[in-house]
Amino acid sequence: MKVLFSDDSIKNHSAKNYENVNLDNYDFIIAMDKQVFDYLSRKYPNTNIQNWDIADPYGKDINAYCETANEIMRNCLKFNLEFC
């Protein structure tokens, strides 16, 4: 399984434009919201795309960021149990 980001590289992470990445090279793609999921599903119909539908905490307080991080972690654990 190819990983776009590892623990070491996440510290320097910045948003990437998904239109400039060939998603056919990945086993799984996880969309954080329905709009991105719908777009990617149309553009890459034969790709395994998951929709986690996680609210963006941008502009909210630290508690919103912590809750979002916890939600992502819960989804990662479920994903790991299901696919790995």
C-alpha cells in the first residue's frame, strides 16, 4: 500500500490540490467531505474512494480541531481493522 504521508512527513504537511495527483496510483483514497468524494468518484470511477464526511474545523477554536483529530483517528482505526 502506497502512503501519501507518513508520520515523519506530516509535520511539514500542506494542502495538496487533488487535481494534480494521479489517484490511480493508490489503493485507497479517503475524501474528508462529500463534495470532494462526489468529484473524485466521477473523475476516478474505478478507484476505491472512501467518504469520511468530516467537518472542516478551519476558523474554529482548538476544541474543534481536537474533535476533528479524534474523529480522524477513530476512522483510521476502523479503516485499519477493515482493510489491513
